[in-house]
Amino acid sequence: MPFIIDNNQHVESLLKSYQQCAESTRAMLRVLAVFTKPISQSHFKQLLDKLGNIDSLGKDYTDTLEQQLTDQELLDISDEGISLPPHLHHALTRACIDNGSLDEIITKSKQVMPLSCSSRWTAEGANDRVRQSRDHFYQGNYEQCEALFEFSQDPQHINESDSFPLVVFCFFPFERDFFLSISPTLQYQAFATLLLFLRTNNKDNTEVVTLLQSLADAGHCCTNMKLLLAEQYLLSADIDKAAPLLSQSESTPYSLSLLGWQAFLQQDFYAAIDLFERSKTAKSQPVYAKPPYVGGLPGIFYLLALLKTGYQDQPHLLDKVIEEAMNFEVGSNEFEYVTDSYDILENLAEVLQSKLSRVPVFGEQICDFKQDYYFQLAYILNALCIVYSGKKLPSQYVQNLSRYFENMKNVNSHWFAHLCASLLEHSGKADVLCSGYLQNWSLPSTDMVNLIKTKALWLQALDKLNAIRQNAGQQTADSQLDEKKTRMVWLMYPDEQPQRIEAREQQLGTKGWTKGRAVSLKQLKEEHELLAELSAEDHQLCEAIKSHYNHRYYGAGASYELSSYSALKACIGHPRIFLATDLSTPLNIVGSEPKLTLNAYPGGFKLQMPGLPEDLEQYAYNQYHTLTAESAHRYRLVNYSHKHLEIADIIGFDGLEMPANAKDQILDSIRAIAPYLTIVTDEVGEKA
């Protein structure tokens, strides 16, 4: 049911029950109207005794009466005490003002307990401000009421939690004539807070927008209320309704930012940037102490305009994206996920500048999709930026975007709903509802999925491969094993993850080498320089032993392990590495670089790196290695270094498909990375 109609009907129902109560009970409920937070039964009974001179006030507050009022929804009970339902505060507070009892109730109440602020008002020094602002509001003292709310100088910055009491004052219930009697500032703040509340809670705002439009048509809206109405139409991508409202406005930071938004939807990106910049300049006044920024939803379109023009032909504008995001983060107190949207667009700017290799995945740690509007907005923008960066949308995105499409559509954020549907269509996952929506809801704005036309994915990949420079070559060292009667052998467990290695000291007897005794890794780590029987290869293994300091239940201490890549690397060419289950034949551990294969593929070529983990993104640019058995006593160690994983990230786990006419470009690119990899080609016509 629509918000205003629902509240008005609820208030009417409660007042009907209130009128059916005895006069003494009604007087009790009017006393409770003074409080903006629960009061305990004992304090309430004390207050009733002190107010004995008020006619018809009942003194006997019993459990039976409490239960009766609760059943009638005329009383709210919580662990903190009893309170009046918010839908009754408006009528009963005005009743106290009309019969002249409000001041006496307040005076006597302070003798019983402080009239503290409600739980919504958490600012330091805010004690009793909700009640005071409410009393000034109903008595027509609007300047004092506004002063208590301490509204931001920027009308676009609405603190929903602080200003929500205005929604109670004005819409519980909404009475048109009474609303028009209050100050324009309070009218604007009440509507702006209500629309923000509906948006953040994914509720339909059609009724409220219609009401606001009717007030504007009747000439009852101040400038900011008209701009607020225009903003709702821009969210719905209804430029025809937004334009007349914006054309009548003066040049304020608010109006200029909305005009910039409108210019963006009309695909005039340079005009949009100019208007957004003028909006920032208009904010460069003493009242705005922090660096100016556009902010909010208009600021998101400012960043998109900068990204479009910056990537297209003015690269310096990409730096402005980063600057704007930083200023917003420093100066804004907005929702957490609004800041995330700015961070995501900043990441895209850095990707387009080749400062980042990918747009980070947003909300990856969150299992279930979020209902929060601004989380959904950040998620949609993250999906858009992934597409702009030339990557394929992960499967989890497709599922969540389908849900967010429905949510955005239901709250009349049709521009973002259209973007969701377009992303799903781009990924080939648009269902019948999405496809029908795109056909029936034509937006007077650009195709956002193709707003930033980056190079084909394979061309981007080749550019990145060409940019990779050579690192220092590998260094290898060999040593000869001295013949001794005592030696160290190393037992490997290749099937374990990670692969564990143990040390044993063997003695040479008449029947050959003994089975050997175990040697602690701690001794080898801390005293290996003193052990004469160790060879140069053994010392390398000792250097690879890692120690970790642990806090255990039975006492702190260090633990030692030999299972890292550096340990396996030290085994390459070592003559005394054995399987833990077979001491008869030493292992031959060989090392090699990762392979890059270039094979003929239908319609062109395919570039791949065998041996990559499927969850490649988990490793990012950390080290990854494989140890693979090639025979019973031969193992191959392949290490994927930071540089290899950088290359792997470019071509992807499934490989990179390229057209046949790109042969020369392909060969030039793989030559650039040849020092890092073993290149294997097949039917390319030329060896790299």
C-alpha cells in the first residue's frame, strides 16, 4: 500500500480507538505524547501523581489497562518501557497544545526523569532535541525548529537518521493544509528525507512523487522542492518532466549538478562536465570548508562523463576522476556504499590509465545479495566497469543483476534498471522480462554498456604483453657432492599439499647406507653451519626452512616447516632427494619455466598457459607452483611467478582467442614476453 495512504489510514484507525477510551485513559495517553523515548512504568506512575491537578487524568495505571491499550495498538511496550506509537504523536501533541497542558506536563516530567532524545538522534549534545523540535514545530516556531535540526548548508546532503523525525511530524498523517503552513525549509527537508527513506528501503515512491508534482503544479513548491522533484524524474530517465523544472531554477550548486545529469542523459558529455564543474565552483565558498565535489547520484554521472571523454580523447580528465573520488571520500558523510560507487569508478580510471590490471570484484565476500539500494547501485556500477575493462562478468553477477533489475524497476529508478537489463543482455543472460523491458522502455540516453569503447579484448591483451619488460635472468648453481661416511638425505611427500620434506642423517656401513635417523628442522635451521656432513645443496635446503612463532594453549613457541616453493626449488638437481616410501632410488627434480602455447584455432589462434589454477583470481599476483610426476622417480617443478601470473591474468584461464589476420601482432607480442616463458607454437607459420 502507498506510504502516505497507509499512514493516514493507520492514524485514523488509532484515533478511532483512542476516542473510544475513557477520558481518564485519553488523558494518560496525551501525557505519554510528551515523550520521544520509552518511559518505565514506575516513572510514569510518579508522573501521573504529580499531574493530579489535570482534570480527568487517571491515576491508576494497571497491568490490565496496559494490556488493553497494547491490544488496541495505542501503546508500545519494549524492554526500555512504555511509549506512544509514532502515528499518535502528531494528533495528541497538538491536543496538549490546544488544551494548554503541554508546558505543565513537560515541567512535571522533568522532575521525574530527563526528557532524553529518541534513539534516532545520536549526536553529542542532542539530548531532548527531538522533543524540543517537535514542540516548536507544532507551535509554529519554525526558525527554532530548523535550528535544532542543524540542516546541512548543502540541500543535497540529507542525513536520514537525524531528519527522520520530520517525516513523523509531516506524514503521520499528511494533512495538506497543515503541511503548507510550515516553512519551505521544513517542507523540503521532510520530502527529501521521505524520498531518501523510500529509496534506501527499496519502496515505491510513485505516490510521493505524484503528491510533490501536484504541489508544484499548484505553485506551492519552493525552488529546492522543484529540484528534488526533477531529481526523481532524472532517476526515472524522464527528461521531458525534469527539463521544465530545471529550466526555471536559478544557478545553484544543486540545480547545476542536476542540469549536468540531464546533459549526460542527452549524450552531451562535454556540456555535462562543464555544468558539473560550475556546480563545484559554486560550492567553493567559506560555508563549504572541505574540497568541493559534486557528490551523491549526480556525482556518479559526473565521473561517468569524465571517464567517457577522458578515455576517448582527453586523458587528463581521468586524473579528475581520481581527484573527485578522493575529495568525496574526504568530505562526505554519505552512505558507505555511495563511497564504494566512487571507489569503483576511480578503479576504472586507473585501469584505463594502465595503473591497475583489473577492476576489483565488489562484494565478493558477501554471500547473499543485499537489499540496500546503494549497495545494489555500487554492484551495478562494478559490473559495468568490469565490462568496460574488457573482462567477462562472473556468473554470480548475472544472478544478482537479475534481482537488482527487478528492485530498481520497482522503485522507479528506471535508468539503473535499464542499465541492469543492458548488462544482462550484453552477457547473453537476459530473460524474457529483461528483453521485453529493453524493447518497451526506450531511454533518451546513450547505450551505457558501449559508452566506453575499449579495444577488443585480444588487442588489449597484446598491448599489455608488449608492455612487459625483461627481468634479470635466472641464476643457477651446481655443486659436487663430497664422498663422506655420513650424509643427509631428504624425504619428500609429493602428494601432500603443500609438499612436505623431512631430513634424515644416514651412516655408511658395511651393508651400505643405514635407514637414517630423523633430524629436527629446528637444528638444521639454527645450526646447519656447524654440521660438517652437509653439502652445499643441503645448506640451500636448510636456508629454505621457515620458522613461525605460535601462541598455543600450552605455551608459546616456534614451529618449523620445509614445504615452500623455495624448499622445492632447492631440491632441483639435488642428488639425495627420495620419496618417503622409497629410499632405493633418488628422485630427479627438474625445474622449468611455465609454457605459453600458441595453437591454430577455428577462425584464428588461441594463446594459453597450461597448468594454471582454475581460481586464478585468488592468487592475483602471488606466487603459485606445480609439482608434477613425469615418471616414478622424475618430477617437474614449475613456478608461476608474479610476472607469470600477470601474463596469465591478461590471457585468462580459458586462453585468449585472436583472429587469423592478427598473426604478426601476436608474434610481436609473444617475443616481448619470451624471456619469461617457454613458447610452444603449432602451425603458426613462424617460431617465436
